[in-house]
Amino acid sequence: MTIASSGLHSDGLGNTMLVTQGLSGYSLVANKKILFRLFVDLTGSESVSVVAIITHRAWGLKIRKVIAVPCHQVIVERTGPNGPSVGVIFSGAVFPVPSPPFRCEVQFAVVGLGPLPRLFMISDLQFRMPGRLRLLIHNLVGTAPWGTNIQPDFSWLINMFHSLERFSAMLPVSDGLKFGLTHDDAGLCFLYGENIEAWPQTCPSGVGPPCPQADIVKLNLAEAKQINSGGTIERVDATVSWRPFDPLFPAANGEGVGGAAFFLDVPPGTGLAAVVGGVRGGRDHTAGIMAQEVGHLFGLEPPESPHFDGGGHSKDDVLSDPFAFDFYLLKPYAPPPTQALGDVMSGGWGQGRDLVLYNAFDWEFLRNRLAALWAPSTRMGSARRPSAKQRTVLASSLRTRFDDEASVDVRRPQTSLAHDRGNVWQWTCAGFQAVRATRTKRGKSGLGASAEGFLECLADLGVDEVHAPIGGRPLSVVISPEGRRSLHSSEFYAFEFAEPEPRKPRRR
């Protein structure tokens, strides 16, 4: 059974599972969060754990890691279309390298459904090279032609940060959002540049004001150009200049939201995305507008796309996938009756921050463009014929990646689960926990019945060592479902030369 893209799959054991990084059809990318949903009969099951046995193979090497997920970190769905099922979310650290060079096998054991675990098997789980993106962000300030003095405050910072978190989840890039342009361990990096006068009183060319478009674009790209020509490891891939919409704009409904890209499919570092966002009509639009305009800079929507509308956008407003999963809010997408999951490269961006994604074609198109932005030294995982040194580095990285995670030697559990007088170790919904022992449960091993039974189950599965939460210390590679419980528009003025366009009707 080979799985290389998000969607429903069946294994050779007659089981059905969902493997996804957001939307069915997405090519799987390495080092990014992933959900495994295992469809099982949950009748009479109150406490279910999941064991994942992950084996990486390459160049004759075999590296195996076993992760035990207790019930508090298992996603349980009891109704369709996502249930009945149990699911686990792993961070990108569990699958950090693309295929080739490594072949990845995953076996799941669902424990707690009956006397024997329910087994699921993926013989070949394939990942592609992830992308990366480095943004330089400018706040747009100044006195607008209609009289409002627009200046940033703390709410701008909060809105942009949440929008970047959402944008990171939407992109085919590695896990991680970091401040600064030099991080190789984050897929989305950003830096704030100087504030930009949206309506400058002096134009670089000496013409105006109002300044011509070429002058405004030059002003907004000047800092990125300086960084990229500085000869340092800092690099800007795209510039985003933004502000929230102005509610004091002299129109019946205030100013609209929207954006513009300067220009379509430009060399990395030379493009500008202008965004007027914020929360309007109960929906936060900053992330969606930013995603569309940055997408334009990297070539979306290309003519070869089946979604191409003839004008650089997607013709399909709605993405229909009952199994779509939100990796920002960590739950299935569930649009209310008046909304739908929107294609961000279409008018669907208007659905707001929490109901937009790229379509599957655009995901892979962007992945190719953004993967090329990694420096050669960080792309060794994608090399078809890696050198001996690269092989050593990759193998060592996989072997040591879990060194900071708690683990238990299945054959000698006392090395990690030390005997504590008056307490006994149990396997609980929070993992291995030391609880007060009763006379009937106290034993010389210091293990209670649930811990002994769980370890015996692991031994029967051929497991020698397991990574699991111990004493309240969770595993960082397992994402808890309780961890966290979007263009076209009119009457927005990112710059002085922007003119309102007729609002296009939005399909629901």
C-alpha cells in the first residue's frame, strides 16, 4: 500500500484510513503536521490508545521509532463522515525527510477496542520536499486622502501574527513560524521592516503627488532589495505591505477589504503583495488576502491549472471535501449553512481566515516554487544520489530526533518507571502516571495492571522501546487536539493610485 497524497485509503488488511495534511489530493510534504484517522467500530469503547510503529529504510539502514498516544491525545469521532474513527496528529518531526531517499512504513495498533489490538498498515508512505517562504512585512501608514490619520497599534501586530499562523498552516512548507529571515528550521519566516507611507508627500520620481504606481512599488520594495543585495544569509522571498481597513472611510459601509499583487509570477524577492485586511462583517480577511496575493507573486493561478478562470484566478469558489482538516484550529472544517470552504485563489477568499485553503493543484504548484527557495545545504534530503556525508547526516538526524522525548524500555521498564514507595505506575489517558497504590495493586515491580497489560501488548507487537508521556510530560511530536480550540474587492485603498473596482458577486 503506497500513500503519497492526502485522502481516504484502504490497506491490505481491509481497513479504511484517512491520511491528510489538509485537503484531499494534496501531495504529502515532509516535515509538516499530518493527521491519521483510523476508521474503527467504537461501540462500547471508552478509552482508546494508539501505537504507531514507524520504520525508515534507506541504503540498507533500518531506523524504527515507536510512539504511544494515550486517549487524551487521540481524536475520537463517533459520527460521519469522519467517524466512527480515532485519529492522531503528528508534528513534521516524525516524518522529516522526503522520499527518496527514505522509504517509510507505518503500522498502527489501536488498543482498547477489545482483547486484541486493531492493526492498520501503510507499507510505503511517501513525502515530497517541503517549501519555505521568507516575508518582509511593512505597515502602511499616513494620512489618507479622505482625512484619516492611519497609524499602527498593538491590534495590528496581533492580527498579522494570527494571519501568519493561518498562512503557515495553508502552505506546503515545513512546520514552524519564526521571526527573522535566517532560520532553516521553520517553513515560514518573517521580519518587520520600516513603516511605509501609503500616501507620500514626496515622490521618488519628482512627479506628483499623487505618486505613480512605479514609485509606490519602488518605495515598498526598497528594503527587500537592500537586504537581498547585502551579501548576508538574510533573504526576502516576498514583501507584504498591509494595514487594516479604515472604518471611518466616507462610504455607507466604510472601506472594503482587498489586495493587489505587483506582479504576477515574478522572480523571488522582487514581488509585492499589498493587503488591506482586518475583521469585517465578522470575518477576518487578512490571511486570505495575503495568501491570494502572495500566491500571485509565485505564479498562481497558472493557465495549465484545471481551475484557471482565464485571468489569473481560480474559477471555483468552493472546495468540496468532507474530510478536509484544519491544522490551525485542529478540527475538521465544518462550515455553517451559509458558508463553504473557499478556494483562496478565487472569490472564495471572502469566506474568511478559518474557511480558506489552496486547491490541490495550487498546493503542488506552490510546493515546487517554494521548495526551490531552500539553500542547497538544506536540501540534502531531496538529493537522488546523496553523498556518503549526506547519508550519515540524514541517518543520524533520524536516529537522534527523538532523543529529547521520554521513552520506556519495554523489557526493563523500571529504568524509566522507577519504583516509588506508596505509588504504582499505570497506563492512563495521560500516559504513564504514578498513582497512589492500594494494597491489592501494590507489587514489587512498581507497575499496576494497566501498565503491565499495555507493556505486554507492546511486547507482543515486537516493540523494544516506546516513546510515551511519562509523569505528565507529554511528547512534543504528538499534537494534542486540545492544543487550540481568510483578490477581489471594492473600495480599498492600499496606495494612493488604487481605484475601487465593481464588487463581484460571491457564490455561496
